[in-house]
Amino acid sequence: MNSKLIKIPGPDHPITITSTKGRVTVTVNDKRVADTHEALTLKEAAYPAVQYIPRKDVDMTQLQRTSHQTYCPYKGECAYYSIPAGGERSVNAVWTYEAPYAAVAEIKDHLAFYSDRVDAIEERPVA
């Protein structure tokens, strides 16, 4: 049997998703890869908060799909992209849950970036 464990967020492993107030940009090698006013902030247990950026606000021409995949029992199957402009440091720098579980359905059609694999993820609050 090849079924994967599915877990529901709760008091022992909370996950919250809220709208990010302001603008979020991502740059690699002096190129803006993402720019949005519609990011979502995902907070999961004790992990640092992550910005999920709508796919429509990411320059997908700067990304390259990889064969790397992971699985999260709370969110589902995860696919990855590299950013060629960032060289080796930016391999598998971007992740996305294309069919997330119901508990985190809002992150569908969004991408997230590893902060140590890009030059900057900047959050600018609403003025």
C-alpha cells in the first residue's frame, strides 16, 4: 500500500494563512522575479513565516521546473523550480503546492521562495 499520511493542522501543529499587508518583492541577480500586493503569509508551528506569492505575480519565464519533489503531511505534494540567473545557489529555490490539502487550499496557485537561495525577499508595509 502506497498511501501517504495526511494530517490536519491543530493545537499541536497550527497553520494560519493571512493576507500580507503591503508589497512583497523577490530579487535574484538584480532581476525582480516576483512583485505582488496579494501575498499570503503562512505561519506553521514554530517555523518562520513564509510569503506565498500568486503565480500571476511571478515572472515564470525566469524559473525552470525541476524534477525535485517533497511531501508534507499537512500541505501535500510539493513541486520545485530553480532560478537559472542565481546559479547553483538558486537550484530548487522556489516551491509550490499545486493541489494542496483542504486545510491550506488558499496557497493553491502560489509560490514560495527560500530566503537563502535568492538575493532578497522584501516586505514593504502599506504606507
